[in-house]
Amino acid sequence: MNELLQHIQAMIRTQGPISLATYMGLALGHPKHGYYQSRDPFGAAGDFITAPEISQMFGELIGLWCVQRWHDMGSPRAFMLCELGPGRGTLMVDALRAARIAPDFVNAAQLHLVETSRALRECQQASIRRIITWHDTVADLPALPALIIANEFFDALPIRQFQRTSNGWHERMVTVDPVTEQLCFALSPVPVREDQIPSAAIRAAPEGAIAETCPAGQGIAASLGAHLAAHGGAALIIDYGPAMSAPGDSFQAVRGHGYCDPLQNPGFADLTAHVDFQCLAQAGRDGGCHTDGPLSQGQFLLQLGLGARAGRLSQNAPPDEQEAVTSAFHRLTAPHEMGKLFKVMALRHPDLSLSPGFEV
Ligand SMILES: C[S@@+](CC[C@H](N)C(=O)[O-])C[C@H]1O[C@@H](n2cnc3c(N)ncnc32)[C@H](O)[C@@H]1O
């Protein structure tokens, strides 16, 4: 029997229906049974694969992006190189290897990782093999100039959902079906205030439409914006979702590289939702920084020189390695793969010029 499911069912029986954000927070982050707490979910043997796990080229280009931004910042002698939700640490390993072309950058970098999973902190230490300071939240980051990377971090943060009915927007709650005793969705009987729905475009959606908000993501983007405005630096956010806010239900569960019912087996599947880049950008600007993009991941990587890097890796390589490089290039950039749905957005201190890779 799934202990986390029992815990959630007991909670609902005593306290009443819980928000989707509470459910998602428990399913992913419960200290003992949460999805990320006990496992390494990446790769062919896991549940999903991310861009840094597809190819070293992804982390390498981001490492060079950081080196360029560090020069733009005046090459500070001490700065924080920070990653949010680093997974296995693969992106950081590839980024630091590529950054060796600038030894002063590597020596000045103090590594700070924001990671709540104990299991993944161990993976990160084993792969990165440098002095690392971990934090549970961005609020704990030190007051230093910063370069901050977040790849597929924001999609893992808890969302709330609302549905439009004939008498306004009602929150979608998670409850226990009295007949089947399974978890199910139910609308809160009391409508929320109209201003809880993020944008005018969504508020105009017809009856039955779903709206999503990510209070945790917006809070983090505002904190990053405030940090960069106060201490200097830049951030790169890469994730999947629309450039402009739009209605729709994007809540999904993935297990073993396939979709499954997100309420069926909490703690055993990855739960995610699309990132609303319009909201995230606004939160970052409210924090005090400037934003670039979002651009599609394909365009961003090509403008950073992915084609040249793929050519270099293929040169003189045996045919199977050449094939692997070509396949990775395709997965990262093709519109029907990760090239279009995935977006890249930068935050920067107002004194910094346009971020590399965002020229249009
Ligand atoms: C989908 S994985 C992405 C991993 C990595 N960035 C990559 O691209 O391979 C999400 C990462 O965010 C971490 N994470 C999820 N929720 C978090 C939270 N609220 N605070 C900090 N880390 C979190 C997970 O433990 C995991 O490392």
C-alpha cells in the first residue's frame, strides 16, 4: 500500500479537500515519501530524460554563456555560480569543464545549489566533486553577484488550478471519492476573486476553461530578480511552456517515460505543469531586473553555436558517436522535439546588456 496516498487520504478526511498545490508539494517533496526524495529518476532506466542528460553540448554552451556574462559583469573576483534543481549535477559538470577556457572564472566561482532532495544532493556531490553549499530555498542564497541556472526546475513547482463556471472561477481541489475511495478532483463551492486569475487573456476564457497559477514559481522569480538587482549578475531559466499566458490544463504525471494518472500513485510519478513565462518574466521585473526572451530552446542553442559544437564533436569520431551527436542535436533543436515547446528566458541586472544568445 502506498503510505503517502494513505497520509493524503487521512489528511483530506480530517481537514477537507486540499489544493492541487498542496497535493503536488506532498507528492514531489514529502520528506520521506516524496518523488524526488528517494530516487534518481533520470535516464533510460528512470522516468524521463532532460536536456543535459541528452548531450554534454547543452551544459557546455551554458557554461560558456556564464563565462561571457561574468566578463560582462566586470569579472568579479568572487561570485556565486548557482543552479536551482540540479538533478544529477550533469549540467554543472559540463558547464565547469567548458569554462576551463577561463581559469579566473572557475577560480572565482563559489558553487551554490538549491536542492531539496537528499538523494539527489548525494548524486550532485559525487559528480561535481567541488566544494558545494546547498540551500533549501533561494531565500538562503548569500549576498554575492550571481550567475544562476534553472533547467526544468520551475515545471516541478506546485501549481493551483481554477475552472470557470457560470458563476465565476472556482479552485480545483483534490478530495476522496466517497464511493471508490480514490483521490479525485472537485471544485471548491466558493468562487475566488477575479484578480486571482493571472491575466486578462485567461479571464476572458469561456465556461469550462482551466487557469493555472504557480505562486511558488512567481515568488522565486521575484526573489531572483531582487537578488540580481541588489548584487548584480544574471540568470537563465529553461523550461517548457507558453511564451504568453493562456488557459489550459497542463498538469501531468510521467512514469517510465509514459503518461499516467497524476492522482493514482502519489510519490511514484513525476508531476509537472507548463511554465507561464509571461508571469515569470513579470515577477522577475517586479523584483527589479530586466528580462530577455523567452526564445525557443532551438533558436537559443543554435545562436549560441550548437551547430559548430556538434560539428567539432563529430569530427574524426567513429560512426556510432557521430550518430549520437546528430541525434542529440535533433532532439534539442527540432520543433517537434524539445526545440519549440522548451523556452529560454534570461534575467539580468539593469546595467548588463542583452544576454548572449538572445539576438533576434
Ligand atoms: C526535473 S528535475 C531537473 C533536474 C536538472 N535540472 C536537469 O535538467 O537534469 C527537477 C529538479 O528540481 C529539484 N526540485 C524540485 N522541487 C524543488 C524545490 N521546491 N526546491 C528545490 N529543488 C527542487 C529536484 O529534486 C530535481 O533536482
